[in-house]
Amino acid sequence: MSQINPALGAPGGDLVVRRLTKVFQTGDEPVVALDGIDLEVPEGQFVGLVGASGSGKSTFLRLVDGLTAPTEGSITIGGEPVTRPGADRGFVFQQDRMLPWRTVVDNVILGLEINGVKKKVARAKARELLQIVGLGKFEQSFPGELSGGMRQRANLARAYAIEPRILLMDEPYAALDGQTREMMQSWLLDMWQERQATVLFVTHQIDEAVYLADRVVVFTSRPGRIKADITIDLPRPRTLEIKRTQAFADYVNEVWAHIEEEVKESMRLEMEHGHS
Amino acid sequence: MSSTQLDDDETGLVPIRGLEGGSRKRILTPSKRSAVIGICSIVGVFILWQVLGMFVLNPLFLPPPTAIWDRFIELIHTGVRGVTLGQDIIASSQAYFAGLALAIVIGGAVGIAMAASRVIRDILDPWVAVLNATPTIALAPIFILVFGLGVTSKIAVCALVMVFPILVNTYSGFSNTDASLVEAAKSFGASNRQIYAKVKLPMAIPYLIAALRLAAAHGLVGIVISELFGANAGIGLLILNSANTFDSRGLFVGIIILGAAGTIITYGLLALERHLGRWRRSENGE
């Protein structure tokens, strides 16, 4: 699959999550972040994950990436259990997490470097991606010289560079301004259409989830469970115009209806226990 | 759309260039001016010293620079008791750099281990705190008793005074790692070794350079003290012999060599730090 390194772009396959539970032992009492999640994602599907804050969406992504181990339950990709992070999955954190002492191009090659790709080959690949995300002129800049939006584009290029079969995105556009966000969304859709990787996309923006995803999964707040699983049957390729259609508005309203009481519940909890 | 806006930000440097071009009267940048003033200050003091040394001061206590220079040339060619200045410098540097290497290996390893393991830190922390607060140079006589008068005890004393600044700073550098950057590397499947090489070590570099600067200065004290206790050659021995024979010119040759060595090492490390930390200048702009 990968032109860069056969070790990368591993076969992938369907993602199957069974009775996934995660309990955090912080402070006095255990916090159940996720409680018995069952989810099947066919290879190549774009899934939007929404839910009030504290619904364990980020924890879910971290579990799928193998950054943290489940308390109970299992995660398999193409039948193989997930035990640790691997080159078949790319994680896009909300904060760009660029290494400040590395130039932009050397940040983008980080994942390739870690997976044993020669620097020269990796840089060529990174330059290609930086062109696509509009940072071609900034490859020799340091992250500190870029704006937040530019850094986040570099961050996406870094996750994309390893050609993951599953892209895990944790509110990647939350810190971006509206314009940049829309640009990034359409760029992501183009890349996804081309690569057909599975995407799990966590967002607080319901319209973003509906616009991007084949399917929107709504999480309940503490403990995190799946409340609704809505198939978004809008034609592809999608353009920004689709956001003005009635079908789009209907989907947004449907997701919002599921989420509304969760948000209220989560706000009530925050009022009681203070901000977390 | 937004990228063109950002392009404009990049060209924000242009007006600054315009400013510089406008004020042609000021030839030197502020940093160059500071350097010129600094050099003038040193040269001025030497001239003052020369004049006072020739007419006012007792040359036994403060010989003028020209007399020290003459003695420097003598020491290079003939030396004292068959040991030339070159041999002294080589003898001292060998012990100094051997001690430094030893201190880097031991201090670095222990510092990293303490940052990596809570148990190791808890075991060693009280000892490090006590020994770091003790003027370890006072332990020099013990080393000379153990290793005898020779290069081994010199290396040991140097390593002893250099190891603690290196250990403590290495520990700080490796325990202040940004966990989110480590996690980013982990998400790509980085091994422990890769996390050290690609994230933790580069993050610790400012601490490690500070460690070397401190250690370098301590080491110069260490080498002189160890040689005062006894040695066959070395700058410390030169200073001791010169003092014993009322050769104040020779004494100053030794002192100036030590001062020059310290200055060169300090500025060399500062330059290295500036080179490795050039990304940080870009961050200050934000």
C-alpha cells in the first residue's frame, strides 16, 4: 500500500470494539470514563464522534491508538488486538504538539523517522505533503514562527505522512478560525476520498461531524456510552454548499436532539462538582 | 485565503530593514557596540596596569603585563625545573578532560536514572543533596591518599568537583520533559530509546549546556587544587612553584592561562547553546 516503506501502511481492516470499559483511578473514587462501548467500523468509513464534554470521546481515541490500555473489553483492527501504538494508526491531537526545536519539515518526518524510513526519503514525502497543506514555503521555519492554524496543518501532515489506515483525530480544528477550519475540512475530505483510510473524528461541532462523516456516533456523558448511531446519507463528494441543504439541517437537528439532554446533564454535573 | 494573510505577516520584516537604512549615522548594532566597549575596557585596564606597574606598584606583588609576557615566553622555551609551560598545560588539560569525561558519564547516567525512576530518585536524592551542598574540593586530600600523587588523583578530584553540577542539571533537564510531546512520539510507535533520542534529549539541552558551563568552572578549581597537593607538572604546580620562589610573574602567567581557559570554554559553550537554541529566538517573537 505504501510507496515509502512496506512496514508502513499496514493492512488495516475493520475496527471492532467490544464491551470497552475504561476506569480512571484518580483522587478518592474511580471515574468510569467509558462503560461497555460496542462499535464496529468498516474499513474506510468516516465516523464523527460527538458528545458533551466528559463523555470519554478522547479516551476512546487514545484506547484505539493504544496510548492507554482498557480496563475491560477489547479492540481489534482486522482481527488483530490493539496493544500499543503502531504505524497503522495516526493520531492528530488537538494541540499541534510540534517539537519546537525541529523545523517544520523535520517535524513532519517524525513518524516516518520513528518507523525507520530514511531521512532523505522521509523529507521528500514531507515536502510533498507540506505543499498540499499550503506550507511549502515554510518547511525550513520553526513551529514558533508559524500561526496556530499553520502549525495544525503541519500536525495533520505529520499524521498523514505515515499513511495510516486509521486516522484518529481529537478535535483537530477546535483552535482554528472559521475560515481555516472550512479549508481544512475540505482538504481532509479530499485526502480521505483519495486514501480511503478509516477516520474517527472527535468534535464538539455537530455541523462539522455531519458535514464530514458517513456516520455520527453520539456519546453520553459520565459514564461514556453510545447513545445514538446515525448514518449520514448525504452524497459525496461533499462541497460547502451541502451545508445549506434541508437534508443537512435535518441531520444536524437529529444529532442535536440526542446531544441536548446530555449537554444539560453534563452542565448540571459541572455545576455540582465544579469545573473539571 | 488565510495563507495569504500569513504571507503578509512574513514580510513584516521589511519596515525594520527600512528603519536601519534610514539611520545611517549608527554604524554598529547594539550588540556589536557592547562587544567593542567590552574589549576597550579590557585593553584599558591592561594599559593602566602597565603604567601603574612601571611607576607605582611593587613588581613583586603586581608585575606589569609586559614583564608577565616576558616570563610567559621564558616559560614556554625553558620552563622551570625542566618542565616547560607547554608540558604544564598538557598535563593539566589531560587530567581536566579525563575528569570531565568521567563526570559526564557518571553524572549523566545517574541524573537520567534519577529522572526515569522514582525509586532511584528517592534512594539517591538525600545523598545528592548533601554532597552537592558540601564543598567537595575538601575531599581532595582523601583522593590523594587513596590514589597517590599522580594523574589518577588529579582526574579523580576533577571528576568529583564536576560530577554534581552535571548530575543535578541532567536530572532537572530530563525530569522537565513535556509529557504531551512524549505522547506525540509514542503515538507514532516510538520506542523508549527513540523517545530519549528524539524528544527528551533535545528538550534537556539547555540544562545540559548549563551543566557543562558550571562543571567547566568547577573543574578549573579542581585541577589547580589537586596540583597544589602535589604533581609532576601542571598549571597548579606552576602556580605553587612560582609562589614558593617569589616568582610573581610566573604566578600571573598561571593565573592568566586559567582565566583564558575558563573564558574560552564559557564562550564556546554559550555559542553552542545559541546555535542549538536558535529555534527559541523565533518563539520570542510571538
